[in-house]
Amino acid sequence: MIDSLKAVEFIEKDVERFPDTHGWGYGTFEYDAVAHTFSPASEASKPPQGHDAKCGAACHNLAASKDYIFTPYAQR
């Protein structure tokens, strides 16, 4: 069981800024519970995250024609 926050992810819709991902931009910030700080995910993260707003695009390409997002909820 995970008992602390690990990361925060967000998605932004902006067709002009993110045309090659159907208008969706993605970002992930990892949380350091000891320091209570966030830092951008990196290539060293698991899974690796580049800094090009495309990190989540592959998963969402399957739903691009419907232009919606989905979130699998973890067992609690």
C-alpha cells in the first residue's frame, strides 16, 4: 500500500501549443515527502519523462478521435 504522495500529473488542452499531440500537453512533478517539495519528472524517473509536454500522449492517442481523457483509479 502506498501511504504517501509520490507525484502530481496534469494535462492541459491547447491546440496551438501542442498540435502534434491533438492539443494535449502533459506534465509530471515528483514529490519529496521529506522536503515537502515538488520537482519536474526527468529521464531518470520511472517511467522516464522528457520535457516536451508529450509524456502522456501515447496513452491518449487511442482516445484522440473522441477528445477525452481517462484515469484508471488505483485500488484503495
